[in-house]
Amino acid sequence: MKTSHTSRYRDMLAFPLIEALLGRRSRRFFMGAEIPDGVFAYKSKYEPMPLSEFEKLVILSACGGNTLWNNLIYRAERYAPYLSNYAASAAGRVFPSAAGFHTSKTFFTDDDGVYVLEMRDGPVIEHREDDGSIDIDKFIANVKSNIRKITDGRLRILSELPYTEAHNTWVYNKPSTMVVIPVGDLSQHVLLNLCYMLQNGLVLYDDINKRAVPGIEAFRGLVDVSVTWPITFVEQWSMSELTVELATSCYAGVLMLQAMGLGGWMFNGVDPFAVLGASGDPNVPGLGFRYDVDARWPYPNPTGLEGVMEGFCPPHYKDMRAAVDALCERKFGPGGPFNRETPGPWKDSPRVRSAAQTHDERFRECVALQAQYIYETFGKFPGTIPSMFLIMHLQAHHIDLEFYDKFYEPGAYLESHKKHMKNWHT
């Protein structure tokens, strides 16, 4: 990597991957923290020390930055020689996403506010160098220019029961900390899987009500309607795929913490519905997503935050056919991965991008029929899992080395932690 700030973070750039992997630990105790009782009772003698803007940008870049172009999937036996057209984003990210769906966005909070990183569909950095490297200053600057503030002040989610798990109440979302919160759109992810299934010869079967999707017989010429996947399996599979996307985003951030010499950890010990905005308590608005409740559902269903991250489902679209069309626009419209005008990493990018089949009217009708059936049958889309989903968080902070010196044998933290203040704050 190339940088004009080598002296600023020389050790970070030279930090070995193996050291990041083997040295990864949850380091929860930060400057200004207190554990009031028990075997680790301790009160930091330091004032809380917020991360600098640059520290926050480096972490955010690791969790959600854009690394140029998605390479796409080259071939599928069922419809070769057409290019596989599963992806929804032309951009590549620091974390993987199932078939290039990229349905998540990165939110974060600090003492000053709540923010979203607008990086799901780019914009990409200029290019890679001839040796395949990326200019890290441009990489971080690209992230900085695409941060959008949503509200002033720290995320309003209480560090107390029942919103925060008992073991996190003393440490989560405290002053001076930064919390990264990747949020995934399961409504869009399931729609993309319905498209994937149809291309590969599969349609839905309602295994809860033990019936085929009414009207699916009309598409016998498009697909063998006797070859099915159950709704519960498709939705659970989609949730599992999206969980990987959200978790690896946080894990990339954790590895960066080791290289920077910062404390923190990845975790899921917070009520996800309250974080999204469905606590039911106006004093705990979380991210502020709108949500619905229904006696048929075991939990409230967040569907989106207007103008920031809106689910591909009603009420953000009038029906599921409109959501399907919006999905196709993301894939095939301007800036999409299968639009010939979208730049790319290939020597003949227009030829590559136009080598995939578009989803024609009949294809869209079939996907919309199945999606609308789920929505009407279960009152929401998807039917058995949330429309919006989060599970993992990453918290970053300045660790109090004296806590670890008091309670741990040598080796509780890395050389990067010893040098952090000197390297980053002098």
C-alpha cells in the first residue's frame, strides 16, 4: 500500500496478519471504565479518551470500505454461456457477500452523533496500482467523503437491562467509545435469493401451510414448478448468509484494532430490535427504523429508515412487484453490475457487464408472485424472519493498560497497544 502519512501509522501498515489473527482478543476495559465489584473490581484513573477522527476513519474503512470492483461469478452450467447475474452491487467491499448481493449498510455512533456509511453501491476508489495495491489514503478518504450524519448525540440505547445483556451493561456504548453497527436488509436478500432460485430451476413451497404458491402453474414454461424449496428453509438460509456478511464486517474491524493498538471487541449482546428502533419506548429510539407489530408475529418487524435504508417491501414499496422492479433497477440500471456503462476491472468491461441476461417481464412476474404470496400470507416480507436484521456490533476504544497489568500475566496485549499513544497521539 502507498501512503503520504507513513510516519503516522507506519507500524499499522507493517503489522503482520498472523499477529492480528493470533493476537486477537476481546479487550473490553477502556480508559475511564469501572468494574464496581467482583474479582476484576477496578476503577480507571484516566479520563475517558475519545478516538480521534482519523482513528475512527481507519476502523470504519476496515468495517465497510470499498475496495474497487466486485469480480462477479463467471459461469453457471444451467445457463452458460451467459454470465451469472446474481450480484446486486458492482462495488467490492472489505467483507464478502453471498453472490455479491451486498444488502447491508454500515452505521456507527460516537459521542457526537449517529452516522451511516453510504458505500453499499460505491462510489469506488479510482483504481488499483499495477501491483494490485490500493492507496490507503485514497481508500480512507473515500470513506470519509461518504459518511452521512443521521442524528446528533450518541445512539440512544440504554446500557442497562433489558436493552443490553447483563455482561455488557458496564462497558457498552459508553462515552468515548465508538460502536459500529452493520445492518442488513433481509427483504432484499430474500428477493435476490428468489431470483437466484428461479434461474436455477426452483420455486417456493409453503411448508407452513402445506401448499404450493397459488398461480405458480402459469410459469411451467419458465421453470419446473414441481422442483421446490420450502419458504422456511429459503428464509433461514438467507438470514444465515446475511449473518456472515455482517459478522465478517465486524471481524475485519477487529483485526484492524490489533494493528492499530486499540481495544474493543465484536459482540451481539444487545437487543437488536431496540437498536433498530423497535423498543416500544420513546426514550430508547435506537436507530429510529419504522416498524410494525402483528399478533401473528413473535417480535416487532422493522422495515426501514426513510431516506437512509428502506426495505424492499411494503410500506416502502406499494407491493412486492414494485420491490422486484426496484431490485432489477439496482442490478441492471445505471451503476449496476450488469449495466454496460458501469466501469469495471476488465480490459473490456462493457462486453463483460452486458454478457448477463436481464430479468425479463415473465421472470419478474414469477418472482413477484412468490414474494407477494409471502407478504399476503404472513403480513410481511419475508414471512418468518425480520425484514431488517442486525446481529453483530464492533466497539472500539482506548484500552487502559494498567488494568491488564494488574490482573494479567505479560502478553495480555500486543506491542501495538504499548506503542499506540506514542504512534497515534504525539
